[in-house]
Amino acid sequence: HLQRWVMDRLAKDVVHEICTNQVVVTLHACVKELVENALDAGATRIEIRLRESGSELLEVVDNGRGVRSEDHALLATRHATSKIRKYDDLSSSL
């Protein structure tokens, strides 16, 4: 059974710690993050599409659960997440 996390905004001090310590700088890191998100959503099928080696398009499509309707408003909110509450959560097993 997969755990369902509640989405919420991160506290400013947590955002600051993350921003000063982690940046997605490569296509590889971006794809890895998107695939991990799909797996966290319970996906059993993941398609990755690149156009022009990712410079024009990077698309990850999966059959995971998706986002709960009550979390839709938070999708466009900066620093909203369902898995991190404090900086130490980055190194724990989520």
C-alpha cells in the first residue's frame, strides 16, 4: 500500500536551506527527479520523451495516481511539496 502525502508549503527557512544546497543543473538530474515523482505516485508505466536531446522538450508521462483535487491550488504555489517538511527530510528515506 502506497502512502499518500498531504501537500503543503515549505517554511521559509527550509526553502532557504534547500536552495543554498541543492540545484537541478543537468538534464539527467531533472529526468531522475521526474521519474522519482512518477514512482512516488505509484506509476507502473513511465514514458520519457525528449526532443533535440531535451533542449526543446522533456516530457515524462506516467500512470500514477496524480494529484488530489484539493491540492490543485498548491500546484502553482512556490515551494509546495508533499514529502518534505524540514531540511533533514532530504536525507531521510521518503
